Amino acid sequence: MALLLKLNPLVTELSCYDVAPVTPGVAVDLDHCSSNSDAIGYVGDDLDKALDGCDVVVIPAGVPRKPGMTRDDLFNTNASIVKTLVEGVAKSCPAACIAIIANPVNSTVPIAKEALLAAGVYDPKKLFGVTTLDVTRARTFVSKMKGVDVNTVDVPVVGGHAGTTIVPLLSQATPGGVGDFDDETRDALVHRIMFGGDEVVKAKDGGGSATLSMAYAGAEFTNSLMLSLGGDAQTACTFVESDVTDAPFFASKVTLGPDGVDTIHGLGEITEYEEQLVADMLPDLIAQAEKGAAFGK
């Protein structure tokens, strides 16, 4: 993701931070790429320096999943990492937009909210859970099944970012008709989109979880966010504080603007099947948010 963002002309400075001692070397390597940004690496106690002046902070940090693990199994380790990093944001760049990739997103975003609230700098317009990978998987799978150009396909994905909380709205897929399948095919496709991450974990056979596709998706969302901050409004599915459902945080289409969130869009017209998927997963989504909030407090 750092490489993709280094190549993005909207980035003026790419500030890389990790606890791993290789980070300054990675940044020097990146800085040799012929693009408009400077890459600088920070490590250890230099979190404040890394965050100083940032407009957008993207957090993919945490442990990867292994076979048999759910995203929720990562909670204990990743919750502390996210809380520490967001506390750093609150101190060094409180007006920055924060895009959280670290799993479980359904819980880490509420953790971030509590950390920002405690510091007195929480702005719901500037906190995002990155669910773009669910959208890119849906677009990819649908386009291959239909034999159409993936660049013409869009599939809204709502809810959360874990298993059954991921709800693709095939009825709203564009171009019209591309999301039409018989019930058996639809059910299999929805399951694959929900558990696409497990495919990668299984294929890597203990070697980790999605990195390349997640880097692509994270860079895509960050690009949309930067375009919007610059006045070119974009609409993307993202996990934000929302009143679309009873869940305190919910992913749906969001129009981004110069201040972050501009408009949170409702579900629109959906099928009874999709309504049921949303209804069935809401208790889990609410519980996962409550777990994160309790940890954050």
C-alpha cells in the first residue's frame, strides 16, 4: 500500500511508521521511486514525528489471520495497537481523516472513536473503517461470472467487515442486470463475498491473510478520500458512524467531501433476501461495536 500511495500524485509526503526496525529502510527504498512525494520512515518512539502535519492517516497495523482464525480472534492484539496509534493521531494531527484497516474493523473503529472522545477531538466526519476490499471482491467475482469488463461493474456492499456482516447488494449492481443470478448461484456468490478473505488465508496456508488485494483496496479508498478533500467529491462504501440502521457504525454508500463525510446514504431499494441478510447480522454488528467501545473506554 505504501508503494501504491508513493505513486499517487495526490500524495506530497508519505510518512511510514511501524515498530519494525526495517521501516526507515523501506522508506528510503520508496523514496527512490520517481514520483512527486517524499517518503520518510519512522520507528519506535517517533510516532509523534511520523504523524505531525498529516492530513490522512491510514492504519493497516496488526497481526494477520491464520487458518481457522476469525477477524474477531485478532481483537486482543490489534485493539491495543489501534488505540495507541489513534491516541497518537489525537495528539499530533487531531484534524486528520483516519482510515482504519486493522481488523476486526467492526470493533477497531469504535475503539478509535473512544480514544478520540477521550482526547476531546472526535469528529464523526473524519473516522472511517475501510471496507473497500469487500467491494473490490464483489466487483471482481461478478465481472468474471458475467464475462464483463470489471471496470464497468459496481456492487455496493453494506454492513460491516467480517463474515456475515458483509452484505453485497447485488440488486443494486451496475450496469443493470449484472447482479441477476438464480437463487443457488446468488447464495454461493454472496457467501464467497462474505468469506473471500478466508480463501486467501487458506491459500497462504499459514503464511498470513490478504495483503496485496488489501493494499490495492486501501490505496483506492485513500485516493477517493484525498480527491474529496481536494474538492472532487467521491462516493464510496465505508464503515462510519451512522443512523441508517440500529448499529452505531454501519458501512453504506457515503459521499465524501472537503471535511470527510458529506452525506451518508441509506440502503435504498433492496430485495427481501437482502433485507433479511441485514436483519440477521445486525445483532452481531451491534455486539462487535459494543465490544470495541467497551475496550476503548
